[in-house]
Amino acid sequence: MSIIIFILILSVLVIIHELGHFFAAKKSGMKVEEFGLGYPPRATKLFKWQGTTFSLNWIPFGGFVRIEGEEENSGAFHKFSINKRLGVVLAGAIVNFIFGVMAFSLVFSISGIPTRLEQPRLAEISPDSPAAKAGIPVNVNILGLRVNDEFVETKTIQDVINEITLRHGETVTIVTSGNCYQLECEEISQEFSAYLRKPEETPDNQGSLGIMFQQTVFLHYPWYEMPFRGTWYGLVQAFWLGGVILQSLGDLFLNMVNLGQVPQEIAGPIGIVHQASSQGIFSQGFLALLSFSGMLSVNLAVLNILPIPALDGGRAVFILIEKITGRKKIEKIENYANYAGYILLLSLLILVTIRDVVRIFN
């Protein structure tokens, strides 16, 4: 089921991408010969609209747009101005990015605006830990520690960490607030006696007290503000994610050049499905799937604008070079570069997929 959901999401994103090319080509006056759902061979012709054949194809994944003369070196596509061709080539990535912004905006408008929490609020208590044995609840702030009738206030997470570190092996009183909602907590204090384990007594992946802090809260504003705040934060999130992806791709390139290998953290489609399924994304409801779709869409947008032959970004680079050298001088170079780009991308995809499968079975 996870694989089916992933394929459906990716297919929708690819179709959205192709619709960007389609409408940009139509607006520029180009003839779009075919808009295909899925990949050839063709299963059936659905209908014809404004000179474009809409088809259903046997490979049920994604889609494609066939513009008149696009694959021919001197075809009709190449007779249009450079600006129009650039607009058509980049339209798919632009639409994918816009979809990512819209998806994030809707998620944040409904679920709330993520806001960093400076208060030391408890999000999780480890089983059988000193905090669990003391009965410390979650969703409260640690106000401080009481040691020998002396109260030490803790305003931040780091304050709590520092005070606990100083008192390993001691039994102290943890003072907390009442239950919290967003940034506010009930103005009551609760006290719990807890032993602070020494490092040698502490299990792996736990702290001395056995607590985890909440890093973020989702703030809700008046209903009429949420669409605007959600849209703004969705736009910021999309650009931030795009920057993270570009930085990661730069690190990937450097690792491949310096070490001659693909970093372990890089995953293909199978790896992405496995990781998303392991984190429960496919079972957390509509908003989780929408957020996941937005992330994939921004990924597709960024990947497609990379200046790699066979990708939209590579095609855009050759269109810009053509403005300097002329079409005839770069026709053969572009063809060879595109073939090389396809082979490189396909080889990388196969390599990563094989590694994902081996990693999952291991």
C-alpha cells in the first residue's frame, strides 16, 4: 500500500510538471501534439482538444508532453524565440515549486505555524527512567531544580542540561509547571523527586533523567489570519527546503569526486518509500501525505533545474549557449550531451536502487 501511495503521489507530481510545460507551450503559440498519461506504448486515445491528442499509455506512471519539432534539431520548436523556449522548458519545475508552496501553505494554515520553543518543555519520558519512576508528566515545563532547599531556576533547555550535568549521582526535586498549550502553561508548580543517573548508569540514547524536550510548537492565530500566515510560512519553507537540497547535492557531488562513491544517506525511490513508511508518513492522514507531497514536489523542481544534460536545467543551458554560438554549432554537442546525461542518471538510479534493496534486506 505504501508503494502504491508513493507511485500515485509521484505520478500526480510528474503530471503537474508536464502540465506546466503544456500550458506554457500553448501560451507561447507552440503546437502540442500529444499529452500522455503514463508512458508509451499507447493504450488508447482519450480525446483531442485544441489540436492536442490526450492519450492513456500502458506504463502507469507519470506522463509526458510532445511538442512539435522539439526532438528535431531544426524543428518548429527551435524556431521560437529563446525567451519563449526557456519559459516552456522551465515551466515544469516552476509549477512543481508552486505546488510545494501551496501544499505547505495548506498544511500550516490547518495545523498551525511552527514556532521554535525556548522553554524546557517535556515531550517524552523514557520507560523505566528516573523521570518515569518519579511520575513526571509530559507537556509541562521544567521550572527548575530544588537542591537542599535551594531553588535553581531553568528558563531554557540548556539551563536544564547544565544543572543536571552538575548533579550526576544526586537525588533532586524537579519543579514543573502545569499542563501547557502553545506558549502558555498553567500557573501551578508540581514537584517530583528524581535520581540523576551517572554516565556509566545511563543507557544508550538516553540522558541522565530520561527525558526528551519539545523543540517546536504549532501556533494558531485567529481564523482570518491563518491563510495568510500559512502561505507566508509555506513560501519560506519551500525556499528553505530548496536551499537544503542544493547544499546536499553539492556535498553529494564533492563526495563522488573526492571519494568516488555515492554517500550512504542518498536514497532512491525504493529507499524513500522505505524511510517514509518507517516513519509512519503513509498512515498519519491527509496533512502528513500533503506535506510529504510538497517535499517531493520541491525536490523535483530543484533537481530539474540542475544544469545537467537530459534535465530541464541542462536544456535551458543549451538554449542560452545557442544565443551566443547559434543553433547549428551546438546541435551535435547537445545530442551527445543529452545521451550521456541519460546514461549517467540512469546508472546512478540503478546503483542507488540496488543499494537501497540490499540495505532493506540487511
